Amino acid sequence: MIGVAGCGRMGAPMLDALRDGTSHAMGFDVVGKGPDHITTDLDAFAPQLETLFSVVRDAGETDALLFDTQNLIAVAPNLRRIFICSTLSPRYVDTLRARVPDHITLIDAPMSGAQAGAQDRSLSFMLGGAQDDIDDAIPLLSLMGRHFHHMGPYGSGMQAKVLNNLLAASHTAMTRLVLDWADAAGLDTDKLLALIETSSGQNWLASGFETIEFAKEGHAADNSIGILVKDVAAALDAAPDGADTALPQLVQATVRALTPRR
């Protein structure tokens, strides 16, 4: 059985894609919600689990899933492969290899594309792991995404992801500031976004402003803006020794201060 743990904005549509393309996929979420193929019952999820996609929020929930509260490493006897899809600190991800038994293949596979990309199955995956393991994984990942970037050995995918998200956070901060300033200047923001799309300011958030689910949100601990703040923290945790982190910290503070755009 293929399992998806963490069936929220990203995990639920990923599970739908897997169920459409495989014979048996099931979701697990500690919050009681959703259809019958998403369970809160660990006894219904763990025994037949062979491949796990972990899409939980953070390192604490990953620890709970694998080692502590749910403890799938101990209670899923058939588990042979784990994809770490959450955006986490690369330093933390590196520690997982020593904590997960050697007979379990471990691939870091964070993804980009937001909820819209998960729903239309066009995600980009940043992958870390042995070449043979990545080759074996691509057919399954192809059910959920279109772009697959093998960045190197285990851990490389997560390092690439936090750098990508650091850039995405800067785009989010500046695009929202630009739109606020445009409002103050009396500009039509739809026209401005069309201009940006064909000009040097083009970026992912501006290009998808009407489809990215969090584009107009303010910061909250449990929404995607809050997750973006967490992702910048993951990038900062993996910053090179002696790096100047003033700009990333400013970006993080700016994103944390966002209020909903009306």
C-alpha cells in the first residue's frame, strides 16, 4: 500500500492523484476529516504500508509520525520507502538517515507549485537520493507532478527546496508591497500585474496571483503564509557558516507582518 500522511492542502490532492494511478493508496491524518480513504486510525493505515509520502507540517510532526506518537518506523512492518515531502531544515533531514533503518529507502522529495499545482498534478519535485532509487520513484511521482530535479545525494533536494522557497518568500514580500503602493498611487492592479508578467519584475507570485491560494492572505500560524515564514526559518537554519542573514531575516519579518489583501 502507498500512504500519504498529512492530508491537507497539498497532501489531499496528492493522494487523489495516487489513487487515480495506483491500485491501493490511502491517507492518514490526525484530524478527523475527509472521505473514507483518509483515516485517523493508525491500525487501519500502518500494517499494509509499504511506501510513505510524509506531507506533515514540520519537524515536530515528522518526529511524531515516524518515531514518537504514531511511530510508523516501529508499527509498519512492511514499510520499505519513505518520501520526505514536507519543507524542513536540511540539517534536520540529514539526521533522519541515521534514525531510519537501513532497509528503508529514504528520499527527500519536497515539491513546489502550491495547492493549484497539486490539484492539476503539475508539481515540481526536488529530489535527493541514490540514482537507482530516484529512477524507481519517477513513475510514481509522475502521477503528481511534471518536473523532477534530481539535485544529488540524500538531503540535496531539501537544500534546494529551502533556497527556492527563500526566493519565493522574497517575491511574496515585494509583490505584496508593490501592489499596496500601486493602490496608494491609484493604479489598476490588474493592469500592473499584466505589465509585470511581460516585464523585468515577472515572478511566480505575480504570475499566479489569482490562482495561488495564499496570494492575498495575511499571516496566520496555520496558513500558507505562516508556512512560508517557517520555510525561511528552515533556510536560515542551513545557512553557510558566517553568512550574512540580514536580508533573509528581513524578508521573513516582512512576510510575517502581511495582512489580508482585500
